[in-house]
Amino acid sequence: MKRCLETFRLSTPMERDLYYDLKRYNTIGYFRQFMSSIVKFPTSCAMCTTGDLGPILHGDALMGWKHRASVAPGLASVPIGDLPFPFAHVDVASENIAPASGACPNWTAGETSRITTSSRKLDVTGFFIVACRHGFIWACSDVRTPGEQLVYPVKLLKAAVQRIGVPEEAVTFVYDVACKLGNKVTSKLAVPVFHAYGHESKCRLNNSIRVVSGTGITDGEICERIFSFLRPFGRILKEMRIDRRTRLVSHIINMYHLRLNPDAWIKSRQKLLEKKDQLVIQHVNEINRLQPRHGIHQYRLLLRKAKKLALEMNQLRSLNGNQYSIATLRDTTSEAYSRLDRHVSRRFPIPVQLLVIEVYILSIRSTEERRRVNAEQSSLMTKTESVCDFPEYFSESSSSFSGVSDSEDE
């Protein structure tokens, strides 16, 4: 619509005033309002009702969506009670949430000291969203502070949980600096897989989404994919009246929700799980080729010890929040790997030990993902007829290793 009006203005210079009249009287805004009255935009995700598994929510801020304070300065923003979906009210002035003690120190997005001269001319410095792993935006808000303050993920998470209708304890919240939240939220916290590399080794081993149980093979980067769609609209939003800007943002998100295809999403997870299966089989074949060198019974013991090591590491993390460092995990003489060799007559090379643990963890994550996808499919079947069955290839009580049985004695 906007492109048609611009073409009309350029092609008919004698009707220049008509083009500006159409903009002045918010003709496009009324057209969007008309579309909203005839099109039923989705207000919930069909795959987030997964029973006892609980949804996985992601939070992040798009700092490219700014708004100039000089545009209609005397105009108040949209009333709180009239905020369109999925906007939620965040009272920044009433609460200042400090980062949790002991968290990673190398996070600068929330620092208020990094205020530049250009940022003082802005009343909106970014846009924060909370979305599920299927790409549906459950809550959002303008960022009106100089930095990405922790009040936004905390408040918007509560708003999203309330709209989904599940307790906060049942949710896994994925955030770039989840270690900063600490006990500010009661949900399970995780750091996205790519952002985890910016954290300290200890924090990465405690909070990476790859070590948080129940997350399957979710990478936690859905917000970045959503931002690739939203980012181009930042130029037109910067110079709009704040009330019209809010309505337009809501309309953009609603149009984005119409693009979501649950059936295609289920199929993409199936293809991803097939790739993980092939990777596990490849690793298993590599290990089996090494078995004649060390003996098949030794490898049975190694697998048993790998499971026990993973269990001990999880127990250690739950007790005092500590975890083995990267240096410890790479040290063949460390206490961590001495547990593996306690009942083994010969030492295994460190790459072999790491490979066994990687296959074991990947098998568990694939099992979690299949269970979650099956639950999401069951939730989706209430609205669609698509069926996609995912068998349980891996489980904690079974293994793909040749000749391995958990029932054998050590």
C-alpha cells in the first residue's frame, strides 16, 4: 500500500497534495484497521500446549528499532489498557532489577553508562520480545531505557506465561544473559547455543542450552530469526507518531504470525532429527572400529562410566552451582576422567572418552526432542490433520552401541 502511494506521488506531480493528505489523515492506518476487522489474526500458538513438558520461551531485544523523541513530543503514548496484542506494559520506573551476583561480567548491553549524544534524542532505543521456540511472539514492549535492562525479560516473561496459562516454574526461559537473572524468575534458565560462547567456561557448562535438561536440540536462537523479518521496518518506525507506531508494530507482528506454518515446522524438526541420527551412527561406527584395539568389554565399561560421569556432573551442578572447567575436562589426569578409568584395566585416549560422552548426551537430547515434537504434534492435531510420527530411537534405558547392555554387571 505504501509503495503504491509513493509510485502515485512520483507519477502524478500535479496531485502532490493528495498524497500528503492521504498520509496526514492516516489513510493507511485506517486500512490496516479495516484488515484487522476482517482477518482473524492468531492470538496463541497451536503447539505450545505440551502437557507436562512445559513451553520453551526465548527473550531478546532488537536494538535497531528506535524512535525519535522530537516526533510529536506533546502526544502521549497509547494508554496501558488499550495496548494491542502482543504488547505488554513494563513499568521501568517502579522497579530496577540488579544482575545476579556471580554472573558473567562481560555483558555491556544493559549498561546505562554507555549513553551517547545521539541516544539522548531517542525516547525508544529498542524493542524486546518473548517468543516460543515455534516463532510465535507472546509478549513485546518498547525499550525506553538507555540499555537493555533486566526488567524487560522479567516482566515480559511473566506476561507471556500468563497468556499461555502455565505456571512460571514449568517454563524454560532462554535468554542471552540468563545467568544475570538468577532468582529473579522461577523458570528454568538457559543461554542460547551461539551466545554461550561469549560466557565464561564455568557459566557455559552450567547454563548453556545444550546442558539444560528437557530442551532437546533447541538452539535458542529463534529471536534472531524473527528479527531478520522485523529489522527492515526500523526505518519507517523511527519517524512515526508513537501511537501510530504502536499500532503498526502490532500489525507487523500479526502479519508475521500469519506466515508461520506449523506443518512445515514439524517437518523441519524431523529432518533435523534425521541428521542427528546420522551423526550418532557415524560416531558409533568410529567407536566400534576402535573396539578390537581395546576390547569390547572395556568399551561396555566405558559407556557405563560415561553415564555415571554425566549423572555426577548434573548432581554437582544442582548442589553448589559449580561445574568442571574446560581445562579439567581436557586433562587426561583429572579427577573427572579418573572416574571413567576406575574399573578399567587400560586408559582410553581422551578423544575416545569425549566421543563416548558426546554420543551419550546427543542420544538423550534426541530422545527429549522427539518426545517434545510428538507432544507438539498432538497439540497441533486439534487444528490440523497432519500426522508425523517420530519413533523413540534413543532412551536413557537403552543404547545404540553394539554389544552394550545396561543389565550387565560391572
